[in-house]
Amino acid sequence: MMLKSVAPKIKEIVFLCLLLMGISGYAAETYVFQPAVSMYGSPKYAAGFKAFDYVNVHAPKTGTFRQSAFGSFDTFNPFSVNGIPPAGIGLLFDTLMKSSADEPFSLYGLIADGIFVLPEKKGVAFHINPKARFQDGSPILAEDVIFSFEMLKEKGVPTYRYYYQDVESVTAPDSQTVVFHFRADSQNRELPFILGELPIFSKKDWQSKDFDKTDLTVPVGSGPYLIDSFQPGRQIVYRRNPDYWALDLNVNRGFYNFEKISYEYFRDTTVAMEAFKSGLFDVRQENEAKKWMQFQKEADKFPHIKAVSFTHRLPSGMQGFVFNLRRKIFQNIFVREALIGVFDFRWMNQNLFYGLYHRTESFFDNSDLKAPLIPTDAEKKFWQKLGVAEQDIPDIRKNPFAHARTVRQKLRTALNLLNAGGWYVQNGVLKNKHGQPFTFEILLESGSSGVWERVVLPYIGLLKRLGIQARVRTVDTIQYKNRLDNFDYDMIVSVWGQSLSPGNEQRYFWGKQAALTEGSMNYSGIQNNLIDSVIEALIQAQSREELTAGVQALDRILLSRKIVVPHWYAPELRFLIQDKIRFPQKTLLKGPDLSTWWKE
């Protein structure tokens, strides 16, 4: 049940007005706008709440929050597939509504102070706050929302096309109201929430620009910060907008506490770490076990730095070596299974990671979305709706490496699988029936290559014992992005992050169309009709139980297709923080939110 609204006022839009707008086929609607909406049940925060529970509303608003970034940037348009935007560019753009960090998926009014989901979920209407302003002082109107939506859907990164494909049309009954109408056959329960997170930019400022062109002209934004100064490849500095209209909204109280936010750019993680120790920036999320443990050993030398771990309840997602199935060499599932099984996580965890990690066993590990070995009754019911008999549900229990305790046993099992895939060792080299050697390239980005080479090289050493000739190729940030966008690689290291409410983004990760769309995150290139059917069904899930069953089904089929060599995950996020930086103490469902931190 949605909360009853106290503002804005109820708008009644009669059928005649809709006809005048050219929208035939829709019955008269009464839009009863609500200030918040939740994917599951009612929003946690009642209408008129003062602030989210996890913020410090008394935090001082002062100082500069200094952070690090890697590589460079060449555009201020973060929505186009072309170019590399700078770190922190999202500070320039607000969304229609804002999510809370202590709920799975609830939205509260920001640019839009009200939302109304049309009957039978055939669309969603938003009422724009009359006080909403762009950074140049001009009002944010319905035409800006429509322009933002249409530009993102037509020319934005492929993500948006997948997110918005069920939107049939968008209209503006008046300058403060926007209505998105969904396809008649759409059962996309998540779509109103996705549209609530639509980033808004100025039609006046952007309509004369080439959206596809990399451009360092500072845009007119809608968010809390302005670009203060920048040097590509070196630094970008944002300053808080003194005229930001929404600073005192309940959803923003306790946020954006720094006068400035800066990012210093580095090309090497080791250099960045030394710069942090010397006090050149304020926070470092430490993803390397080695650097984390090294700091613990020498912490006494740096009394001005705190090591802090934040627990969370988010799915781990999937990090691993990704097979590009567009390459013929990886199209045989026996081959992929062999390369997965020979990866020696136990040795790496003991010798490289200080035992800090867990082996990833699921695309949704660390959550109830992870597929159990045997499907639950709810998941069986989900498969049944898709017309999949119980005996045809993908089986993830089979593991040819289950009894391989030593490296020698793993190599022997892997070689048997490679033989089954048509590859045999000849004079120490693995070859197919045509005499072609098994050789491939692992592509790394230069900024993180130092981190990954210590993982990649032992793996290459094991592959060499199978007669496989694997090699590392390191390229700069821009070339790496271009090759990713064009799927020009054999194997990469990648991560698919996951939320507590998986949905439309799964099309972008695993869908057949995404495999053919440059710039998508279907890095593996998997194309499978059943995967597409599972994704569409989970998107249409009408309850949390049905969604969980659908995600478990997706996890099960992805695991069965062997598209990635799974790596590891940590059940907490690790940060090194300069002692003048403060943060709320409440443990959050989604982990720490740096926009709520402040400086003493």
C-alpha cells in the first residue's frame, strides 16, 4: 500500500485533455500523487519525515573531500558510450526521485515530489516540484524530463535502451506533470522505479550539442555540485552549488557536507597508496588484500589513518576471468569447464590474499538470491511456468573436480575435459585436430595491471602445464574501454555488480540482444533463449518470493553455462580513512554512502 500524500495537490486530468494531447486509447485518469513508493510493501519513511535515519543532520558543511581516480577523462557527458567521464561526474545530475540506503528499493521525492503508478501498472506519472531548478536557475519542467528520457533511450549507453524498452510513449499533460505509458503487454513491475531514477539534464543546454561527441564543455546540471576546475589526466574539483534548491529537502539533509570534492588522478595503484599515506587524499577503498594487510602491520607509523570495515547485505555479484564466447576457442563447454576447474583459488587465498576471501560460487553470492544446489519448490514452480520440466532444470551439482584434491589431480581432470572438447597435447603443446595450438590473450587495463598480474601469472603457469599458451596484454584506459565496447578480447577480468532487487539490468548483462550491442555488459557474448525467457519472467515477478525464485533460476542457468572463471569476494567493504573524516555509525543494508560523510 502506498502512503497517502500531503503534497502535491491531487491532479485530475480528464479524457478530453488527453485527446488534445494526442493520446487516444487511454481512459480518464485521476493522478493521486504519493511522496514515496516501495517495491515491497510500504516505504519505511512516512510522509513528512525529517531525514533518513542513517545521516547526521548536524554534520558541518565544510572542507574538501579529496579522493583518487585512475587513468584520465575526455568528456563531461557520462551518458554517452563515447569517451571517458571523470570520477564524480554524477554529482552534477539529480534524478526524479531518490532511493534510501536502508531499504531494498524505495524511492522518495526529489525533482519529482510525487509519483502515481497507473492502474494495472500500465504506466507511471511524476509531478515535478515547482521549486526544482537547474544550476543556471532555470526551472526544471516536464519538457526537460521528456528530453532527458528520449536522449538516453536513443543515444545513451545501451543500458538505458534495455531499461526503457517497455516504455511505449511519454507525454506531458502540463509543465509539471510527466506520464510514461508502458507497452500493453508489459508486466515490468520494476519499471516505475527505474524511471524514478532517471537523471535529468537541461533541454535548453543540451539540445544544440552533439550528444555522441566527447566534449569538455561544462554542462548545466541539476545536482548539488558544480565543476570548479579540471585538468584531464590530473585532477577534477567540484564545489557545492550555493544555490542548490534541494539542499534542505528531507532526502538531502545530512548529505553533501563538503564544500569541495576533488579527485587526483593516478596511473598506478602503488603510487596512489603512497600518496594516500602521505596525506594527499582522504579516503581509499582498499580492494587489495596485500595492501590491506601491509597497512595493518605498519599502522603505528600512520596514526592519522583509520582502517575501517563496513559490513553489508548486498549480493557479491560476480568477479572473474570472463570467456569471450564470440571466440571459437571458448565455444566448447568442456574447454571452459577445464579452465574453470584448474584455477587454484585455495593456493591464491593462502599465499596472496592472507585468507581474507571466500570463493565465489554464485552470481548472487552472499544473499538469499543464490541458487541452492537443489531447486526450492518456489523455483520449480517458476521453471514450470516457463514450460521447463523438472528433469530439464539445469543441474549445478555436477562437478568433475569435486574429488580433485591436489593440483596434479586438477590438471589430470582438466586434460580429460580438454580431450572431450577436441584438444590433445602434442609435444607439450595443446592442439586441435587441425594442429592449431590453444593460445589466447588476457586483456588488462594499465591502471590495475600491477594488481592483476600477480593473480594472472600463476594461473597462466597452470595453463602452461596443460600445454595452453596464455599471455597478458596491457593497454591504456582509453584503448581498454574501446576494446571492451567492441568486444575485442579473448579473456578479461570483469565484475557484474548485483543489487537486492535484480531486474531489467539482467537483459543488459546476459541478453541475446546485448551480446550484439556494442558497449553492453554482455562481455561473455552468451546468447541463450532460455536465459532471455528467465530474465523476462523475473522482471515480471509480482512478489518478493517470485523474484527470488526467478533470480535463483537465472543464477542456476548462468552457472551451468560456464561463462566465467569465478574469483572471490569479501563480505565487507574495507576503507582507509584520514582521521579528520567522519561518517555515520549505522550499518547500512547497501554499505557506506560517502555522500553522508563529513570533515571535522
